[in-house]
Amino acid sequence: MVRASVGKPAPDFTATAVMDGKLKEISLSAYTDANHWVALISFPKAWSFVCPTEIRAFSARLEEFLYSRSCAVVFASTDTELCLRAWNHTNEMEGGLGGVHVPLMSDSNHKISRDYGVLLEDQGVAERALFIIDPKGNVRNITISDADVGRSVDETLRIIDALAFKDEYGEGCPVNWKKGDAGLKMAEQTKVEGPLDMKKGSTWSEWARPKLQRAWSGQSQRSVGSGTFRTLGHFKSVSETPTPPSPLVSPTSAVSMERNMEAAMANHFIGLAT
């Protein structure tokens, strides 16, 4: 069985979808051949509760996907195309979608859900999953949510922006990165520079104590005193201020940790051959 995996080619699909009230055949290759990203979004059932909130939210912001990012949005479920069309034609007050513009793809034979590895065989429905596929047809992101927890339009756009940024500039995107932020230059693979530098006959605790004390005091390996440091091409003056204790380790727990370490390492001497 084929299963979608990040970094691997996405399983191709061809299926019938409801588009603007009409039934049309769509395929993954048609989108990627047009150099489009694809956000393939599976949902469990039509005529449900969480699913219509997602579909309406993505549909309301479809222009941000199509015109700003060349990304197609396709929703898919194991319902029949006739069920999906009836659902889309029904007004919101009666439990319908009220006429959304995103394609609603029918996977009534379960092939797409099974190929992408999100089919719940015992229930015959797909998980609440999101696959972001790049213009080359490779899966770049997979998110699977609890059946009762909807997804975020903003986060989906952010991930697409980050992936496109990486492809264009070859840089990584740090935590909470958003469009317009700077990237991270990816360093070369770290090389092993040699064995641990420890005097012969010394204990591990003697070697580690000063390093642990810096961590317990909230200081990093690089202490900052008065002087300057470079940030985004500018030099900024830094006045010397006391570093607050680390909120992760209290002074009392630090003492007990050191005592436990000393007790555990008391009879273990670690030295290097000279």
C-alpha cells in the first residue's frame, strides 16, 4: 500500500469534485503541471459539525492561497459526489455549506484516503489530515488532527510561506517564523573535534561542576558583560546587568541535584589515556 511521506512523491489522484455547483474531474498532476502548490485537506464526513467551519474558513480566504501563493486548496472526504453537491447547495441554517468555492473531492472508493494512509478502515472515513504538496509533486508537510479539532488557515498559510522561502533562499525557518522574517543559514554538518578534554584521574563531577553551575545560575555558555554585540548588521551597546536565576532550576533543587550527582559519581573516575 502506498502511503504519503514527507519528502517523497505524493500519490497521484484523479477523482470527481464539486466545483461551483458542477461536477468536474480533477487530479494532482493537473495542479503540479501548472506549477501549483496543493493543500490537500481530508475531513471525516459531510453534514457534520467541525468540517463545515473549516471548509467555509478556507473558502473565504481562497484568494490568499491561489493568487498570493499559487496554491490550490482541495477538500476530500469519502462521501459521494452527489452527497457533497447536495451539502454545498444547502444553506447554512439547514446544516449545509451555503455554496463554497473550494473543490469538494469525492473519495467514495476510499482509494485516495488509503493511498495517503489516513483511512479509518473500520469506519470507512478519512482522518482530519492536511497534506502540503509542492509544485514538484513532493509531500512537504503532513498534519493529522483529532477528529473534533479544526485546523488553522493562518498556520497553513505560514507553513506554505516557510516551505516556499526555504526553496527560494535555501535557508531554514526558526520557531514562529512568518512571511517577511529573516531565515537561518544552515550550517555544515558538525565535525567531531576529538575526545573529551579531561585531566587524567579527575572525576566527571569535577569536570562538569562549573558548567552545571552556569546553567543553574541562568547563564548560557556565553556570558554578556558591558560591551557591544552585533545584531542584524548593527552594533548595540550592552550594559552589565546581573543575570537572573534560571526559572527552570531552583537554587534548592540545584543543590540536591549536585549532591545526587556527587553521590552517583563518587566511585567513578573518568580519565583519558595520555
